[in-house]
Amino acid sequence: MKNRFLPQTSKGKWSVSLFAAFLVLGIAGNRISNATVNAIEYPNPINSPLLGSVI
């Protein structure tokens, strides 16, 4: 039984890796925003240089 979840083409692998990077950076931005108490409606990179680097 073959694993059909992951794509076999290079473009498919590239898109999966970009999606994974999007999820990881989104979670990291959320964690940094919560840790630095950046409690505004949207994450403000000006208030947090670390958050701005992740975004």
C-alpha cells in the first residue's frame, strides 16, 4: 500500500514545504505576540522587533 498523502513531484513537495513554513511562522508569531504582551488587534512589528523579524 503506497502513501498517497505526500506529493511526488518537485512542485508538489515545494508547495507542501511552503504551507508547512506558513503554519510554523504563524504559530511562532502568535506565541511571540502573546509572550511580549502585544495585545492589540493585529500584531505590530514596530512594538516588537522579534515579532517583526518573524513576520
